[in-house]
Amino acid sequence: MSLIRQLWLLLLGTVLVGVAGSALVTVGAARDDLEAQLQRQNADSARALALALSQPRPDGTPIGTLLSGQFGTGAFERLRLLAPEGDVIAEHHVEPAAPAAPAWFVRAVPITPEPGVAQVSDGRQPIARLEVTSAAGFAHDALWRGSLRSAAWLAAVGLVAAAGAGLLLRRIRAPLAATVEQAGALLERRFVVVDEPAVPELRQLSQAMNGLVQRLQGVFAEQGGQLEALRRQAQTDPLTGLPHREHFLARLASLRERDDPPPAGALLLVRMRALAALNREHGHAAVDRLLRTVAATLENAAWRHEDALPGRLNGSDLALLVPGADPAALGAELLTSLRAALAAGPEADLAVGAIAWRAETAVATLMQAADAALARAEMQSPFGLAVDIAPPGPPALGEAQWRRALSQAIERRDAALAAFPVVGRHGGLLHLESPLRLRLQENGPLEPAARWLPWALRSQLAARADLLAVGLALDAIGANARPRGVNLAPDSLRDAGFLPGLRALLEARPAQARSLWLEFGESAALGQLALLGELGRELRPFGARLGLEHAGERLARVERLYEAGLDYVKLDAALSAGLEADGARGDFVRGLVTALHGLGIQVIAEGVTSEADARALWACGLDGLTGPWVSLPVPAAAAAVA
């Protein structure tokens, strides 16, 4: 029973006891008063009647006749005349009339006054004793009416008291509910500060809870700062702050391993010409400022495009990858920005080589093509630009054709889920990664998301595709009881129909929902943390898990990651590839795992390609692995590194 209900019952019981006690005291006092009045009346009547009977009677009327005449007035219930020896000389008695008060009230509150007693004499000595009992039927009626009036007043007072108690409880209940909600938010890894109530005891409790929340926020902020420092040390160039060559190339390689990479884009190389001559003429400090200016220009260009990646490859070469961009347009835009940024400093010259990038192209092939474009740009005038367009891909469908093909495939449920195992530390299967494959043409192949997802996003069909994937995953869980992980598009979070549709699917199959893992890409999902947290709160009652994939680049820089309600995080393949030989990156991964474990979040590595990397990842404390090295049968793959 809740504390508020107990308080309500306590107050209600107190009011009822008070009202009942007051009623009993009031009725008892009224009865005693009536009894005393009747006793005085009996005594007065006895003395008056005895005096009348003691008077001389010239006509010799018998005393019994006089007594009978007095009884006939109706004012008495009983008259008894007793001889001095105790013998009854005369007695008159009448049954009292039934009172208007209820019988139970008459039985519960009896009124029994003592009869009045007086001596009858002949002038010289007592000749008889007279006992008088007056009629008392009216007394119960008067007492009943008075009791009703008292009960009405006491009930009114009780209602007022109950209303006052209700207001008092409401005053207590609001801050108490806020504190309970704050404690529940802590269990959900949300940190909420509440207003301090006016009630002193509750104010102390709220102060303690708020202090705990603020300390935890401080701890996580401090951990975030430490992780960001480790990330910069492991992944970035100390002069420009851009990703260094190894990390940039690792990110390029990891894009090929994804099931849903961007289909195409632009890769640009920027070279500062005659860097040695600039060092001799203007000094290292001035050249460093030039390089930082170029890096800042590339970083600004990257911020304007989703999933863009800048980097510094060596002393004079920098790079920029922008998925979805046109290489010629991006190259011209970047060259204009660089001219403007370098106009105020020492005279500098640079060249830009731009090529079309496709996710399936090997990294070495991409870099060779970009180097060739850069070499041609260097042969041009200052601030030269050369663009190489890669050979076109397969014939493209028009937007209307894509929309029709996607809508029909989703409507027909002409789709399937792939299955890539994610294993835990002790060889057990955590879940099967299950990216969606769609058959876009009748009797055609099942196409991966890399082929159709950009068009689904453009056609606003991503949410429908995601709901189809969730439905297929629940079907698969029901068939073989293996947990399934489904990749969802971050755009679905903003779709008004996605959350109700997802809730309906989970409500229809609650047993299977407990084995469902849902994940979003880090870069897009962390830009809408509020929507991600709302989804997490919706999923929690069903037991489904929520996570991020391709993560690690931005986790340490998200100030309120602890409020996202995440259950797990999958680290990008760029962090796991070659981890055994990179101590700085190992420190960053270890610190990231420790921080995420502190939030109750499982950590899984993507893209594991070798046993050496698997051993290094287990040593960093990860909870699971996936990638080319992890293959079925699941227990055998994990046992090699357990």
C-alpha cells in the first residue's frame, strides 16, 4: 500500500474516530442532563402530591381515590402508595407510549430516572410513602432530535477537516511524486533535477536526490572530458585536430563493411604546395597557422554535410570525404572557401584533387585515383582543381520508379532478413544482426539496404521498411527463439506513424519483443537525443533493447548521452581494426567501455577481422563481437578467444 494511501486512511480514521467520539460524548451528556431533569421532576411531583394527600379531608374522601384522580391527569407513568411497613396501599401504572425515536436508539441510550419519593402524613406522623415516576417518553424523542442535529454539525466539521487534510496531502503528494519520478528516472539512466518543496522533511530528501544527480552528472562530464582527450590522442593529428591518416583510412575501410553505407559521394585531397619554402620564409609558427586554417575550412565543410569526414594524411596533405556530394561542385566550393580563408595570411598555394567515391571501391584504389587527380591539379595555376569522375554504376531508376518498386516490395512483404552473429564473452549468441533485404523486381535478387535505402529516405518510405523489418524479426524470433537485431533509419524517429506502428507490433507479440534489439546509426541518431530517449521509454515496458551502431566517433562528445536510454552500443569497425598494435586507441576503447559500463550499457565491437583484434577487444572489457571473424557455429568462434 502506498504511503499516500496510508496517510489518507490514517486521516480518515482520525476524522471518523473524532466524529464518532464527539457524537458519543454529546449524546451521553444530553442523556445525563435529561435524566437529571426527570429525576428533579419526579422529586418535585412526589413532594407536591404528598403535600396534597396530607391535607385534611372533611368529606372523608379515601386517599386512594385522590391518588387515582391525580393519576388520571396523564402526567405520570407510575404512582405507588406504600404503608410504612412496605405494603402497597395503592398503585397505578400505565405502559409508556412508543417514542418516535428508533427502537435501536432507545435500546442503545436508555433513560431511567430514579422515581421521586415523599412522605404522606396525617399532620402528626407519616402514614404512607409515595413513589412517583413521571411520563418520560418525550425524553427519547428530544434526545433523538438533538442527536441528529449534533451529528449533522459533526459531519460538516468532519467534511471540512477531510477537505483540509486533502489539501495538506496534495501539498505533500506533489513533491513526493516528483521525488519518486526522479528516482525512477535514475533507474532509467535519466538525470532529473526537481524543485525543492516547502515541506522541510521533503526538502531535505529533494536536496539529497538533487545533489546525487548533480554529482553523477559531474562524474559523467568528467569521464566525457577524459574520453575526449583519449580520443584526440588516439585518432587525431595534434596540430590540426583532424583525424590522422590511420584513422581516416580505417573509417574509409569501415564504410565498405557496413550493410547500409552511403551509395556514393566525393573524396577530395588538398595539398599545401611548397611547404618547406614557406617554413624557411615565414617560420614554423606561421605555417602551422596556415595548416590550422586549412583544417578549419575542411572541418566547416564537413559540418555542413551528414557523415562527412575530414582528415590529415601527412604534413602537407589533407582529405575530405563527403557522402552524397558531387565531386566537381564540392571541389569548386571548397576551393573558393580556401581562397577566402588564406587571403589574409602569408601567400600560399594549394591544389585540390576530387574524385567520385563509391562505397564498394577498395581504399587503395580510391587513394590512387585521388592522388592522380591531385597530381593533375598541381600542374595547373595556383589553387588548381582537378576532378575525376569514376565510371558510372549500373543504370539508375528514376525517383518515381524507385518509389513504386519500394512501395510494392513493402506491400508484398517481398523481403528477407540476413543473419550475422554477435557473440558474447563466453561464446553465447547475444543476437543475430538482421539487416533487411528487399526484392525490388519480381523474380529478382534480394537487394541490400545500400542499394535502396537512399531512395527510401528520399521517398519517405524508410519508416514503412523499418516496420516491415521489425515484423519479420518478430516472426523469426517466434520461429526459432533466437534474438534478432534490426537496423533502423534515424529518419524513422521523426515519422509520425513509426512509433504507433512499432508499439502495435510489440503489443501483438510481447513474448518475442523481449528478444528484439533495435539500433540506429550513431551520427544521425545522436542529433535527435530527445526522440531517441522517447523511443527508449516506449520500448522499456516490452523488454526490447535499444542501441547505437557504427559508434565511437561522437560518444565522448555527447554531453547528455546518459539520458538517451540506451541498452547497448556497437563500436565502429574503425576502432577495432588493428587495435592490438595501437596502444593509444586501446586506451581510448578501454576508457569508453568503462564509461559506458558505468551507465549500464553493453559494448559490442563491429567489423572484427582477426583473432588478434578479438583478443585485444576482450582485454578492453567488451561484451560482444561481430564481423567477418565471427562466424557460425557461434560457440566455436567465441571459444577461441574466451
